[in-house]
Amino acid sequence: MGTAQQHDRRAAGRRLLSLFSAAAVTFAAGLTFVTGAAPAAADPIEQCTPTHGAVVAVDFGPFGGGVVRGCDTTPTTGYELLRDGGFTTEGTQHDGEGFICRIGTASFNSGTRYPTPATEDCVLTPQATAYWSYWIASPGQSSWSYSPLGAMDRKPKAGDVDAWVFGGTDVGGSTGRPTFTPDDVRAGGGATPSPTPTDGPSVPVGKIDVPAAARWVSEQLHDGSHVVDEGSETPNYFLTTEAAYALAAAGGKSPALDKVVAALASGATEYAYPAGPEEAPDAPAAARLALVAAVTEGDPRAFGGHDLLGDLEKNVCASGPAPGCTAKGDFRGAAYGDGQALAVLALLRGGVVPPADAVTRLTQLVCEDGSVTSILIGPGEHCDGDPMTTGLVALVLDEAGGQDAAVAKMVAYLKKAQLRSGAFPPYNGATTGSVVATAYAAQALRALGEARAADAAVWWLSREQLADGGFGFDEGAESAALYATAPAVLAGTGTSLVTLTTKAPEPTDPPTTPPTTPPTTAPPTTPPPAGDGPDLKKAVAYLTSPANLQQGRYYAAGGSTTRADFGLTIDGAFALAATGHDNDALRTVVDFLDKGGKDGEARTVHDWTNVGSAHAMGGSMGKAAVLAQVVERDPRDFGGKDLIAGLADAVCTAKSPQPDRSCADKGAYAYAMSVFGQSLGVIAQIRAGETKAAEAPIGYLAGLQHTATGAWPSLVPPTGDADVDSTAMAAMALDLVPGDTHAGAVDRALAWIAAQQLPDGGFPGAAGNSVNSAALAVQGLSLDAGKYGAQIAKARKFLASQQNADGGFNVAKEGQRGSDLRASTQAVGGSTGISFGVLTRSLEGTTPNPVPPPSASAPVIVTPGDSAGSAGGPGIVDTDGPGGGSGGGGGLAATGGQALGLAAAAAVLVLAGWGAVVAARNRRSAVGGGL
């Protein structure tokens, strides 16, 4: 594609590329050590019970000690739990206290922090073989999970147990886990009691108006044959399969259904074989078509000219992780638990015994509490399931046979998860109902003999049916969606994808006693904003509020620290530049960075980039340089430094020998250990007119693309994963290269991104159904907005659904609720559709805001200690017992937190917003500080 074409394609409105990466490693030099503060006195261990407080345990075994545990009855974050549990910490020179490099306690060796300076200088990020890893266990869990969140982002619940272990682990934390169990360190020992499941809420039995729902489904069909997204002209085959299932359940065999099936057969190659008819199929798509054939008495071995079952059988991963494979037994490219389950079910319904490894893989997705995770996690990765995936997998494993214990565990979970209203929440901890989750849970419970619970779920569904016959996604929704309506129809007819067939007799109607008094349920806490996209003015107000933007100049690293998170601050500046809603605030931030402004620890932005030092960081220099270019400042003199020259000097001429970690390979930028960092450097050099100097970095970046899929990995050197965020970033970088050398690579990348979109418009990312990933996907797809307009519109609606009342955004659809600064900067910039490669915002005519005086420091909260305490398990020492405690009290200064990350080549644990490595396979929270 030529340069003129590129600019035409970009002109439709590209969005700024979010720069914070779920795969970034920070390095540094030339700063003073951070001295750890004295710990707060731990609460008596017996005060941390299954319903009150949380326990933290640190294993000093590698240093000749034992396991020491502490209690905090009022933890706010995992880091506060460690601090107030009686431990001291020390950070790295570059990142401050936020990066846990050493831990100590008065209960062991007079409070010496380990590892000592003799073995780890804590200047750079520790090696993956020797660092403090973070593990968690929820109430009722008897084994550890590697934490998906950083300690400052994680909010412990009553009865939780945290553990810190020194050593090494691999991607996902499948090795290096604690040698002790959660029960060993829980107060009093023993498992946490679990609530006793009931037979279901006591609600009246209701009935779904199936004919009305079927009419609504039929009305969504273009020419009566297929679904087309608003603003698009091409079929949405995914939703067309859902329409086929709904019509089959509602009316059995019919001419209308035959027309839909014929359309699916004619589009089978386009839908299920995006890489070509001779290549491996998209496993979920092939499975869906095979199920359509099975349901409608067709032949899945000759559907649309394809042997769908044979192709599924031939593409089961023999090992993993590898491209397209998380682990052994995955259907290649399945990526999600529902795709794996549908592929197994398709084989079963086609009379094929599924490979044992594929069935076993489903059992590996069952979490400790019986829920099933929606993501194909690797062995040992953090497991947090949801009712929708649990219902589907329970149905499939029951049909496969031989999995009675796993199915019983899932049923017990579903019965506990059901709300008093009869609904099921979209994720653990949610208090309102989801139509999709409730429909799948109802199908499973009915098939597995739990009629009362199923009836309660159907009653709730009947109350959510809209006047037009359809169903929305969530409780109280006002507009219908096909992906929600189809499973509700199956639940209403008493069937599921396991038994659905056009040959079956009409299902027996459930009891028709009308509901009398509806149950009381809480309304959704944060209704989505009006309109097709987020409320950007409200979002900008959140980003620039005094509570977030310190003195209007920078974002703090977290907690009460006065240390700036420069990477996040630049992300915020990009968001402001993309919208233009507060240019004076943008000017204030830029002036702070460009004119040598210092944070509360007297650090400037170049204490973060390290430009001009032996540890100059390519990604960080690139990020700062691009900000200068965006606001029409000089990147050759930004903050008094020449960032473009720094980038040229940072281009590696060869891979550095171990233990030197500076250069991943020839053409990589020094210390840019992620696709994000590499892409930022490329964009900065090209925007500076240094395309020739960027040839080697461009070539290295292009060479990281997966040839089979068009996706990019998250890390440098590559680890075999495929990541939406990184693919969008790399596409924007290569799209900026003059000429059409990389046009094909960009086109394949965008096609791959579009194929990853979830039914609700979101995209998979480090945190699950991620706000950051959706924002980056919009940015990438906006490079060809004419082709991907429908996907962009759906993603913007998803982003709007994750905006909270304060204007900020959740990290992801699942997990902890509440606005997150990092996610919010990405959502704001991403929803504009402006590519980072072309984003420009003039500051002419602006005036920097007056800088208010610094606010008083937050008071240090100290929890009174107690010398009493109960003994833990064998070899367990309590910080509040004899010889423990604070040795003087006081509290650690709170620091910023972000997601943990672990990569095979450069795995590190990061607890603040300055640097993180997150393998996309881990689906961990995306973070943003350092690059």
C-alpha cells in the first residue's frame, strides 16, 4: 500500500495507541536506593478468620529461615496486607518501593531484608529465576493460584490468604508455587467452611414467550437468511449460528430455518476457514457449524464442502504453549473455554469420540470453587470462573461421560452462585443478573436434575423479556441482542445444545403459574452511559480531577506516594490530546515533562527514560518522543534531551550475551522487552523523519509477526502467544512505514484482530474481556475504518458499558469493579479511533493551569498490635508473636500498583505502574507504566 493510500486510510479518524503494555520491562541506572520503612504492627493472627481479615505468609526458606505469617484485619490492598502484616520491603533503584525486590521481618534474622545486596543489587529488574512471586488463595480454596493482579491492584476479601515466595517460576506460575498450603497458614488451620448450597431461590415459576422471541430473531435476519451487523454489508456468521439454534428450539424444522442453514453452508469457508480451505479451521466456528448440521439433521462431514469433524480431530494440540495452543489438548486457536467445549460437543454429537486430551483440557479449566474459567488458561494459572462458561462446560462434560466428580463440583458452584432473584451474575462477585449467564446456567441445571433452581432462573429470564420479544444482555437492559436472546430461547424450551434437534417433539411447557410478587433485587450500580460510545467529556473530567492528576501535572505511582508514574502520565496526555476536551490541562502536563518538572522525589521524566545513560530504555524514550511529536514539541530537545538520537544509539547490533539483558536481538531497541516498546521506538523514529535509521528496528518488529495468523506476541524475545493489544500496536507502527512493503502484514493483523471480537463487542486481553484491549482494537481497526466499521461500533459500545458514574472505566468486564486510571486513559484515547502514528494536538493559544500547593500527606494508619497469637502450622511463625512485630511501628508509604506479569524470557513481578511483563496467555491485567 502506498503512502498516499495510507494517509487516506488514516484520515477517517484513527485513535491514539495506548502505550501502556501488558508486556513491558523497566530498567534503570544512576538513582539512589529506596530505603524500606518500618512495618506496621501486625494484628493478632487469631483475629483473621474465614469471615474477617486476611493472612499473608512469606517463605524465607531460601535464606535459611521458615514461613512467617501475618494478619491484617482491615486490608485495602495486597500490598497493604504485606505491610500491615508485619513485613518490610525494599524496591529497585529505578522503580522505588513499588517493585518488591527485598522482603524482611523482625521475626527472622533481626529484620534483614532478602535477598541481600551481596546477591541482588536491586538496580534492575531481577531475573526470572530469583524474584519474589505473589500467590493467592480465596476462602474455600486449598491450593494456590498465581495472582492475576499486582498487590496494589488486588483487594483481598475476608478469609483470603496471600503468599510471597522467592525463586523462579514459568509463564503462568505453573512452577515455583509455595511448598505450604493455604490451610497451613490460615488462622487455626483447616479449610475454610463453605456455605451449604440450597435447591434454588424461592421464586415463582415463570414462562418465556418463545414464539415472541422467535419472531424477534427472525426480524434480525437480512433477507431471511443471515445476520448483518449495523453499518456492515457482510454476514455475521457467529450470530447467524445463534439465530439457527434459536429457530430450531422455537419451531423445529421449517423453511425459515432451512434458509438460514443454507446461508451458513454457503459461507462455511469464509467463516470457519479464514486462513484458506486447506489450512486449519477456526475451531469455535467449525464447531458451531457442525452443531448447526447436527441440530438440523444435516451432515457435519459434508457441510459447505467441508468435513468439519475431521478437521477438528486433526487440529488438537499435541503440546503447548505454542502458536494457537495454550496447552496440550486445546483445539488449535480455540482460545476460550466455550470454544473448546463446543468443539468437544460437536464431535460428540457427530458420533466421534473426542480426543481424551481435549476432554481433559476442559477439566483443567475447573477452578477450586467449581466455577469454570472462560479463558484457556495454562496449568497453574490463576483460575476465576463464571456461571455462563460453567453451565456450558458442565453440559458438555456430562455428555462426554466419566467426569461425574467435576460435573458435581460445577453444579454445586452454580447453586451457590444463583442470586435470590433466580438470576446468575456475569462474573463472581457481581450482584445483578446476566441473561446469557442465567440462560446457560438454567440449561445445565435442568439437564442435571436441578429443576427448582432451573425454574427460578427461567422465571427471572421471563421478567427480562422485552416488549419486542428479545432479551438484552444484562438485568434491566432496554434493547435486545441476539447473543442474549438465543440461549434464553433454549432455556425457555427446556433444551440445550447437547439435546437440541429439529426431530425432537415439542418440549413440555413448564408450569404456567404466573408470578405474583417479584423478588427484590438491587439495581445495577453503574448504568452504562447514553449514546453509542463513552462520554468522553465526563471521562476527561475524571482523568484531570485533582484526586487523580497530582497538582495538575502528573499521576502518582499509587497510594500516598509522591513519586510520579511517568508512563501513565504520558498515557493520560495522549488521551487528552486525542479528545481536545481540556487542552489547558494537557499543556500543564506537557510543560511539567518538557521543562524539567520534578515529582515529590525530585525525579524528572528522564529518570524514567534513562536517556543518555548506559541503561537508556528504548520503549520509554520512544513514548516520550511521540508525546513531543503529538503536541508539536521538539523530540530532539524534550526535557533537555535528544530522544531521537537516544533511540538511534539504542538500536541493538546483536543479541547481548547473558547475564546482560539489554538487547533481545539485532534490530531490537535496548531494554525494550515488548512489542509495545519496539513499536513506540519505530513510530517515534519515523515521525522524526528517521525511517532509514529505523530500518533494522522495523525489520525486527515485522519479523515478530506470526506468519500463520497475522498476530504479534506480547514480549520480546517472543514467547509464542498472540496478543490483541500488541498486534494493534505493531500494525499502527508498520502502517506508518512509507511504501507498501508492510501493507499485507497490516491487513492480516487487522483481520486477526477483528476475528477476536467477543459477542458483546469486547476483546480478550490480559485481564479477560479487557477495556484496554477493546480500546487498542479500535485503534488498530480504525486503520481501515471503512472495512471494520461494524466491529469498531460494537467495541465502542462495549467501552461505554464499562464506563462508571465518575467517568472512569473498569479494567475489564470481569473481576473487581471501580474506575482504574490506566484503563481509563486507554479507553478515552482508544474510543476516538486516532492512531498513535498520526495523533496531533496543537497547544497554540493554551495556558497552563496554575499549580496548586501540594496537599497534606495522608495520615499513616497503624493497626494496634498484640503480643498474643495462636500458633500456625508446623514451622509457621507469626509476625505478631514473640520476637515479631514492628520493632517501632509506623507504616510504609503506600505505593502504586498494577498487574503482575511473568514472561518466559524476562519474567518479573511488578507491583507499581512503572513496568510489567504480562504474557498475554496469562490474561492478566494490562498495566502501563514503563516500556
